[in-house]
Amino acid sequence: MIQLLVSFCELVAVIGCVTSSIYYLICLRGAAAFLRKRRADRARSERAGESARATQTLPPVSILKPLKGTDPEIYESFRSHCLQDYPEYEIIFGVSDPNDPAAARVQELQREFSGYPIRLVICPEKLGPNLKVSNLEQMLRSARYEHLIVNDSDIRVEPDYLRRVMRPLVTQPSTADPDAPDPINQQQVGMVTCLYRGVAANTFGSRLESLGISTDFCPGVLAAHQLEGSLHFALGSTLAFRRADLELIGGFRAMVDYLADDYELGRRIADLGREVRLSDVVVETHLPAYDRRGFLAHQLRWARGVRDSRPGGYFGLVSTFGLMWALLALAAAQAATWSWEVLGVVVLLRLAVALGVGHSVLRDRQLLRNLWLLPLRDLVGAAVWIASFTGHAVTWRGDRFELKDGRLIQLEQGKNAS
């Protein structure tokens, strides 16, 4: 009986190694496609130049940034949005509490950029448990323009960010364009979203978080894009869309009960028959100085949010934990020669994904310094995946919630944002 169990474990582990290797290859193919598109887009942009006519075709934009508490380097992140090479835009910040420390940073920004349309909106209504979305609904009332961008408070961008993100919403490619995939050209672009890299603080938890973004989360996004031809969700790093499409899906109010509001917004716009376009822009976020407990709590919240949003795809992640399966195969096979060879192949493919996405696509400057932590990060990721099925509670900025079908039910309210 014991031998039969060992043989079964060995078989399952080998299958896991095969499926993980296939997944890694899909990630690499997705990264290669992303890099080809980025080169093609830049070549077209250089050929076209920055003519006055091209500038006139870019519509005015309202940037909505809901806030609660402060994040690392938050002022520089705010400031980067004021340095855009873009003809006309406004920035609307929103807080639910006028004494929120983030409000003081916005006021400082208004003083530095006194000639810019920067507004701070106080959002006193609590429309649902997701205060971010509740604030967005109230901020939208102050927005003047048809085109909207929502991004997280800690996102830092380059001066050409708005130009590159907005262009797909106003320039629909021709079906004769040899550089664009034909099926996507039949759809109107309804949303543009961006990959991002995390800049770690000098703590172990923060470094693991940054490494996970570059070598696990973003490869997963590229794999989904590669398999499906486009995305059916979006990332909170950038959500660019039209007010008219937002109204068709019920506005922000329709998502005020959901934890994964960025996913819901992207999914609902995709359900209108619009394309969710993955931009070639990569933005940046400076991560908090997570301790180990804070890192694990954040990972668990994210994992349970994805579990409730995409249960089928989330369960399928078990087939992507290559290192876990390779180590299980090594143990079950009692370190037989073939099991070492399998481990070697899995490790090489895993490193290729980490370098292909983290280094080449995201240009994560900290990746090489943190790469030695990759085995630990992968095993922690597998452990968090298992733990995510043990309950429904999550902690978000100091408040405790229970998740039910992606919706938030508040359990207790914290005193401090975190």
C-alpha cells in the first residue's frame, strides 16, 4: 500500500512538472509577443513622429485617484502625473476623511503645480464596503471629460504615459495592419491596462512581494493574454476607458461590494464586446516595508480575491507550481537520476520566465539582486494557494471582511489604514 501511494505521488508530481513546463513556455511566448509588439509600436511611433495633427486627436482625460492613507514615495508618484506630455487633462483625488494624511500631500501638490487642474474631492458617503469604489463614484461627479483613467495611489508613470495609454482608445487599427492580430481588430478597444513592476523597500517581505510581481503575477497576465488573444480583466495599475462604457455596466456603484474592483471593471467592459488592451507601457509602484506577517496577509487577501473572481482559473494554478512538483518528484523517486533531470529542466524554465518577464519586459532593476529568493517565493506562493481555501476572511487597509462570491461583508473596522 505504501509503495502504491509513493507511485501515485510520483505520477502526480511528474504530471505537475509537465503542466508547469508547458505553462512556463506559454509565459515565455507571451513575453516574446509583448516585446515584439513594443518594438513595433515604437517603430511606428518614430515613423509617424509627434505631429501637431496627432496631438489634436488625443482627447482630454480625467485621471481619478482614490486615496486612503499614504504610500511609500507617494508624493513623487503624484508628481509624475503632473509632468505628462499631453495636451489636456485633469487630476481628481478623492478621500473619504478630510483629515486623511494623503489630503495634505495633495494640497502640497496643488501648491507646487498651482496652474494645473488638480482637485481634492471629499467623499462623505459610504456607498458600500469597498471605500475605494465608493469614492470613485463620488469623484466621477466632478470629472469633466468623457475619457477616464483610474490608477492606484502609489503608481508612478513616465512623461509619455498618457499619450501611449490613450492612443488605443482613439485610434482603432485597420484590418490591413500587418503588425496587429486580425481577430482583435474586429473589436473596439474599450479599456487599456498596464503591467507594473514593484520597487521593494528594504525588508524581506517587501523583496518577496516585488519578486512575486515580476516573476509570478505578470507572467500569469502574459500567459492569459497569450492563450485568450486579449484580456478579460484589468489591473489596478491602469484602467483607461470611456464614461459611456462605464454607464453601460452600471457605473462604479455596481462594483462597490466587490474586493477585486479592477477585475470586475475589466470583465464587465469585456462583456460588452469591447477589447481590453494590454498596453506596452509598464508603470511602477514603490512597495510598503512589509514585515513577514504583512506580506503573508497581503498575499492571502490577493489570493482569496482572485479565487472568488475566477474560481476555475484560480484552481488551475495548481498545475503551475513547477518547483513544488519537481521537489515532490525528487522525494517520491528517492532522488533517482531522472528526477534530478526533471528538477533541472523545471528550474531552467522557471529562471527563463523570471528573466524574460522580470528583466526584459518589466525592466525590474532589483530582479537580479533578489533572484536567489525565487525558490522560496515559489514555495510560499504554493503554500498561500493552499491556505486560501481554508477561509474567507481578508484584511484590507486595517478593516476585516468576509468574502462571498467576490463580494465584501465587513466584519470589523480597523482604527488605522495599513
